[in-house]
Amino acid sequence: MYNKEIIVSITKNDKTAIKEMFENFYGKMAAIALRYCKNQTQANEAINFGFNSYIQKLQQNRNALTVDIDNTFEPEFIKACATFVKGISSEYYVASTVYANGSSTKNYDLFETNEFIDFNAIENDVLIKSMQQLVPSQRLVINLHVIDGYALEETANIIEASLQTVKSSLEKARYNLQKNVEKCYKTMKNEQPL
């Protein structure tokens, strides 16, 4: 729990207090940023962006002494990560120019039994890698709604999209995430030494 002296130091831009706070929250920030971003480099940028956004908000808050940093940091950092990912226009442009190939052989049944995946035992690394392969809009929605527990309406507000867009992105994200996990496990199964 952060005491008033530390909060006062942070609001006065004390580098030592800010560094201490960064180190205390680094693990949580790294875990969140890796889920939201497509690679480690982008995650590092999101960490810096999100942390600096929170510090600026804290320093601009006239009632900073009443802020409970332990309870407000994570939701604010998540919103900053979403803003950061949404702001990467080049990634959004590429994602929006990908078109379906017209193949009708795909199976869209999300609940089909699968020999490769035990959904109760997906490894963390496989899940992170699979999420990073999603297009940004799908990655944002699945993180905000499914993992971080925001309601669909809240998710729509955070990413500034319509409710229908969020629902559509969520449906596509669930399908693509399943396919990405399957692909990761198939690759791992084929790479195992005989």
C-alpha cells in the first residue's frame, strides 16, 4: 500500500519514488502489455506509455492523496495499453486490408472436439503467442472483455467503437484464437524429436 509521503513524492516528480513505483508494478505491466501487443518491442513501448500516462494523471489530480494506487493502477494501465495499441495506425491499416480467401472448406464450429487442445491446460506461452497473432481490434476486445472482465459496453467505450463492432470482433477473435492455439500445438507436436 502506498502511503501519503510516497504519493506526494510522485506528484512532485520525485524520480526515486517514480522509479520505485515502476519497479513494484513492472511484473504486472509486462504481463498485461504482452497480451495486448504483438511482440516484446511493442510491449516495452506500451509499458512506458501506460506507466507515463498513469503518472501524468496522478500528478494532474488535485486529490492525489486520496488515490488508492494499488486499486487504480491496473485499470488505468489497461486503458492506456488499449489506447496505445489502437494508436498504432500502421498495424491497423495492414489488418484492415486483409481479405478472406473465399475458401469454403473452413470449419467454423468453435466447440468441435479437438485432439490437439486440452482447453483446461493451455500453456501460458502458447496462449500469449496465439493472442499476439490476432489483429489489433480482436486482440483488444478479447483482452478487455474476456481476460480483464470489462462489459461489452465498457469495452466499446474504451476502444471508441460501436457495440456491434465489439461483438463482431469478439466472435472473430474467439475463432481466430482457437485456430492460433491449434496451430501452435500442431507445430509443437511436429517439432518434437522422434
